[in-house]
Amino acid sequence: MIVFIFSFLYLVTVIQANLLGNFTPEFFDINIDRNHPEKIYKAFEEFTIKYKRNYKDLAERKLRFNNFVKSFNKVDKLNSDAEKAGYDTSFGINKFSDWSSTEFSSALSHVPPPPPSVDDVPRLNITIYGKVNETRFKRKSTRYPDSFDLRDIKKNGRYIVGEVKSQGNCACCWGFAVTAVMETVNAVSTGKFTSLSDQEICDCGTEGTPGCSGGNLPMGIKYVRQYGLSSDNEYPFDENRAKKSRKCRVKSTTRIIPPEYNGGVIVIDDCYNAAEWHAGAIVGYGTTEDRRGRLHNYWIIKNSWDDDWGENGYVRIKRNVDWCAIEESPVTADMSSA
């Protein structure tokens, strides 16, 4: 019996999107408004206080300030362009704003997604959407609601989407995305939510390469099918552990998921010709109206950069336009029981 409905699974499809685009070091100019130089210095001071930055010396502080200015100028330009275009997108300074493009690149996967196969494409037949218009959707399987958000769904009084986690300085976004999917699959299948081990997938889900160097989403799903997955408590995350290979300690942990499954919207795509990739989990979708009355369909993406990034750890990205290759290589999973 399939205990996790396929329409539901489609919404937790793992996505992989190229997020850096042409953000090379030369892309930004280190320019300070000569008429109001205090603006940028004040913003930098506020940034260092908010994110508790303690630079080792004046040389590092100057380097970080220059990186911050690049980010600050980029944010200003993005917000200006969005306002001129009438979009409701809002960009801002975040905890990565004093990083160089090289540092940020090191936190992203450099392993491109594989070409999609028939087995990777999620099945789209709808059985039920919670308790909303259940009869209508059973009778007419091609009809979708206008919006849907897994974060609103509970099973046995517990939400089925877990808290946003942080991958730290490790390019294991692919592992966090797989785990996010499996947590929700497991919660619906068993009726109990358990935070699952991102570290296990990062340590064990590659073919011998360090998981912090990036990984393959279908391989992560395949790993869980073959070996199951333990809990976060028993196999906790360490952002430095998977920077070396052969760290897998799966034999010493208890399986929560058993093997073989027994049981503001970003509109502009600027990701061309880049080699870095990032993964997240789609937990819902919807439609919003911008300042000019235009409607924009969006995906709700659960990220792995902690809850102080984006919209409490989530981001809304334009839907049905393959933004930054987000819809080219989906991966999904289901859990069945006899």
C-alpha cells in the first residue's frame, strides 16, 4: 500500500539550481557614494554587530569591508532594478555579504546534476490534498489547487516539514535536500516526525569523494533506499567531517528509515554559464501579484543556510520557467509498506 501520495511527493521534489551566475570578482565595483560615505560604513558596522564578526587584524577587516561593499552595491542595484520593473522582490545584506565569490563558491556543489531519466521524473497523479476539496480532486485528478504549502500540514499533531538547518562551510546542500525530502516522507508514512542525519548522507552517499565537495542527488536517494538513514541525534552534523573521504560510520547507528523503503519571489534568471550548483527542497507553491498587477507563480524552497537567510530560511522562486535550471533535473521519493 502506498502511504505517501504522489502529488504530495511532487511538492517535495529535490531541486538543483545554479545560483551564482556571473558573480565573478570582477562583476562588482568597489564604489562608495562620495556624497554620503557614512552610509556604507554604518551598514558595515551594523553587519559586523549583527553577525558577530571579529576579524583578526586590520588587514582582514579591510578585505572583508571591500567584499561587503561589493555585496552592498549589488543589493542596491538589484533592488533598484526590481523597483523599476515593478517586481515585489526585495534583496538585502545577509551573513554571506563579507565573503568573496571564491569563498561562497566553496560552499556550493561543483557536481552538475545528471540528465533526467524516466525514473527520476515524479509521478503527477493526484489522490488527495489533505482535507481540501478531497472529493473533487479524487474525481478530477488533473486539477490542482491554486496554492499549497507542506509547512501547514500536520500528522498526529506534528508538522511534517522540519526546521531549516545549516550546512555551514560544507558544500553538502545536496545531502540536506535529500534529508529534507526523506524527513517529510517518513513523517507522513509513520505518523511521527524525526530529524534525520544530513551527515550520514554527506559521509556515505557519494562514491568515495568527500561529501563537502558536492554530490549527486539521485545517488543520495539511492543510498537511502539501499542502506536506510539514521537520526540527527545519533549521527549529528559536523561541517568539517566530510571534507575528507572514508568517514562513513553507518554500521554503528540505528536505522530510522529502513533499507529498501519498507515501511518575495525571485524572478530574474542570472545563472548562465556558471559551474556552481545548489540544492534545496520544494515544499509548496503559490502565486503572488507584483506592484504592477502582474501575477507570478512561484515555488517555495526550503534551503540549508539556517533560518536567518531569506524568508526564515526559505525562498520563493519563479515557477514554470525553469529558473536557473530548477525544473530540469528533479528527484523525488516515496515510501511504501506491505
